[in-house]
Amino acid sequence: MASASRDGTPGPRRSGGKPRTSSRVNAASGKVRLNNAKPAKRQHRPPEDRAEGEFVGSAGAPEDPYNPSGTRLQKVLAAAGVASRRGAEELIAAGRVSVDGVVVTEQGMRVDPRQVIVRVDGVRVLIDEDMTYLALNKPAGYHSTMADDQGRPCIGDLVAERVMAGQRLFHVGRLDAETEGLLLLTNDGDLAHRLMHPSFEVPKTYLATVRGEVPRSLSRHVREGIELDDGLVHVDEFVPLQVWDGSSLVRITLHEGRNRIVRRLMDHLGHSVTRLVRTDVGPIHLGDQRPGSIRALGRDEIGALYKAVGL
């Protein structure tokens, strides 16, 4: 019997109803991907933790962890904060994930996370934990990484106390080192995946201080689309706000996530950026949050994020 692939088309199945390894997942990236897994306190499951009537093989684990009514393994890993769902797929393809001692390389494996032991790189991961949702005002000069091998300032430095206290966090997208402003941090891999995926078109708003006087007439031209060397840029909003001493302040909203997209756009228009601050990510606003500070998102804000990405 055929199964549905990620694009909805039928695909081959192994005996037992399990889908084959997906060739579209980059296993090479999975081999070098950072493992954000937080080790579980108990690395082994005692017999009393097993479900009543659960069949146990000679190795002390269920004979077959596949559960057709369970949750996809990549989603389980994402919910545990190991990586984004796409990143979890790469870890699986690279052979770094095991379920009840069996290495899984196929995509779409379904398991009951309450009844199996999931390990990444041989370490059992904590499946059930409280979700964390934070807003960081990233200062200029900090790199969007949790650790920097060159010793440069990074956002991991700003949340070091939380990480040392046992919280596992990863950043939703990134800002280049010179850009300031709103960066979301969470251990909710499913939400992070959707917020970063271009198909959900989550808008992001920036305040750009640029060289030269930007005329209001430029707004219409920009909203029609600007062709850069890597394709057309679609801008949702482009509003010149202020002009002073040969500089301008412009508010720009777009849902593109390409590298340094705002800076490259303004360079193309002949107005290089001297300061760039991201003020909004979807429904979340930076407000008057001071640089370097972190705040927990409220329940309404979390709900608005879920609504924005259809969760």
C-alpha cells in the first residue's frame, strides 16, 4: 500500500506500513547540525514505566516502536526543542536518532513519545517539558548564534544563565551582527519551524536609518517589487518617516527571510543603511524593551503567534 509523501503524492512503503527514507532531506547537513537536545535525567526506562501489556523483546525494548496512530518522530523531536522540524528530519536522515535502541533513518516514523525512548547521538532526550517563549532585544555587535567558536559576542551570552539553569533555547531566524532588535527564542520547535518557513509569510518590520533623503514617491516604486541579484523582493510596506541632516528614517515591512535583505534593498536604492532595528515579528512588538533585555511572551502573544502560522 502506498503512503503519502510530504507533497501529498503516493510513495513506496516498507513492510509494516513504514515510509522509506526521503531523498529530499539533506543527510550531510544532519551530520554537522547542532544537537540542542537536553538530556533526560533518567537515561534508562525502568520496567514499571512500561505500559500494561506492552510486549518486550529480548533486548528489554518493545519489539516494534512504530505506532500508526502516534506522532511523527520529527515532530516529537521539534516539540522537545532538539531542532526545528526540518532540522530534526536532517538529524534522522544522518542516522543520529534512535527509538528504543534502533537507529531510524526513515522520515514519517510515528511513535508514542510516552512509551518509547528517543535518543539523539546516543543521549536520551527530554520529551515532556514546559515550553518557553521569549523576546530578546538583540544589541548591535552580537551574532545570532548560541555559541561562537571565534569567541565573538553572541545571543547565547545573553541567555547564559537560563541555559545553565537547564533551559534549552534556540533562536527563531537570525539578525546579522550589526542589526538590532526583536529576536524570538523558544524551545517550541514546531512553532519556530513555521515562523521561519517562507510559505507562512510571517511579516517582519524594521526601522532603517539610511543615508540621503528618501522621497515619499519612492514608496510606490518599492512596493511594485525590486529585482536584486538573487531575485525579486516583495515589500509589504515602505514608509519614509523622517528626514534630517542628510539622513532618513524608513519603516519597512516584508516577509522575506533572505540574508541581509533590507540592507541590500536599500543599497540597491542608493540609500545605504547606517542603523537597522527590527521592531516586529508577526504580532510580537519590541516596544520600549531595552537592548540586551529579555521578556517572557504573554499568553495572548503566544496565541497570536500560533494563529499567525495556523497552529
